[in-house]
Amino acid sequence: MAKMLINDKNKKFIVKDDADELHTNYGLIKNLKKAKLNSKVKSNTGHEFTLIKADFIDLYRKIKRKAQIIPLKDIGLIITETGLNKDSIVIEAGAGSGALGCFLAKICSKVYSYEIREDFYNVVKKNIEHLGIEKLVLKNKDAKKGFNEKDVDVVILDLPDPWELINVAKKSLKIGGFLVSYSPTVPQVMDFVNKLGDGFLHLKTAEIIEREWDIKDRKVRPKSQAIGHSGFLTFTRKIK
Ligand code: SAH
């Protein structure tokens, strides 16, 4: 079980199972093996932390990022629009850093993930191990050559030319299944939607704009530095 140190500024440090001490920019924290869960520990410079169990989301926020990952706000819309749940079978391409795939594998029945680049494939393998993910089947394969799985509930495309995979996705989706595409630019969205063909319904294209606020005494206002653009999400459904 992974543990974590957290302080009142929301600074967090993951504590590996076998670690007895940790060097942080808040000083050295010793005797971690002896420390009880949910108890307070102090660094040699007097900073106080609480030792808690690290949850999935704590470990998730520390995954290795090589390819540009899908942010959590966008993962949220994918889950809710397609109704992903513990019975869902999903295919995704490309895996990238595995951010989307690992999150979905934590809530779905199975996620099959295709990644063409070996270096990214290896990053995802490390992230799977770091998170203790069991339901993700990772393949170092070109998605354009086809998916092996059939009758799946949802296919999610996050690669530069999603329109090239419409037919590949169609062969693997069940009738009624969702094809989701995630792209940063408008021309990609246009080409994808225009090339869908009559086998798919275009349900909607949307972007999620998350605006975080500062709340400190009476200074209650949107943060000055907002997160910039991530991507457009297009939801479609196979009807034939
Ligand atoms: N959704 C991912 C990020 C994907 S980045 C995440 O959340 O981490 C896009 C990835 O698609 C890159 O890693 C790229 O190597 C991969 N890719 C591009 N073309 C591909 C193809 N034909 N088959 C499989 N993967 C491909």
C-alpha cells in the first residue's frame, strides 16, 4: 500500500513501501517505517505533515507524462457522455502516456490500448505498474492496421488523424456503441465529422472550459492564470 505525506498547503509526497526517510524541500523526514498511518510527522526543519494512505488519484497525479495527456476535465465528459461503467469494454488509440487509459481501466471492465511508438508504450507500462492497474491490455501496434477486439462499447481516438480510423473503429464497435474523438484543432474536428459516413450519428462536439477560482477571505474571484486550451471532444454513435 502506497502512503503519502500531506501538509496544510496541499504539498504531497508519495512514500514508497520500503522508504524510511524522505528528503523534501521542507527538510528531511525520518522514521517513516515506524510512523503510524493518519498520524503527524515532522521534518528536521519543523514542518508538519500527516501520513495518509495514497489514493488512486494521488498516485495518478504523479504519472510519467511523455505524450500530451488528456486532462481530467475532459476525461470527465467522456465518462459521462458514454456512460462508462464497470461493465464497459473500451478501445483507445493512441495510448500516449496512458493517462486516459489508466483512468478508464480503473472503472471499466476492460480497456484495450494501442500505441504505435515503443518509447510511449514503455512509459505506459511504467504507469500501469505505478498505479497497480489490472484491466488495461496494452499493445505496441499501429491502430490503423485494425483492432482485434469486436463488439466493444466505446472506441476513443486521440491521435493526429482520427478520420483515418473511422472504418477500423466501426468494425470493432457494437451497434449502438460510441466513437469518441479528441483533437486539439478545428481542422481535425472538421475532417473527422465530415468523413463519418452514414454509419455514425454525430451527437455533439464540445470543449470543456474549467475556470478555477481563488477563495481567500473576501478575495473571491477567478484565478488570473487559467489553463489554456486542451482539445475538442466529438461524440458519435454507430447506428448501422
Ligand atoms: N490520450 C493519451 C495521449 C495520446 S497522445 C493520454 O491521455 O495519455 C497521441 C498518441 O497517439 C501518441 O503517443 C502517438 O504515438 C499515438 N499514435 C499516433 N498514431 C498512432 C497509430 N496509428 N496507432 C497507435 N498509436 C498512434
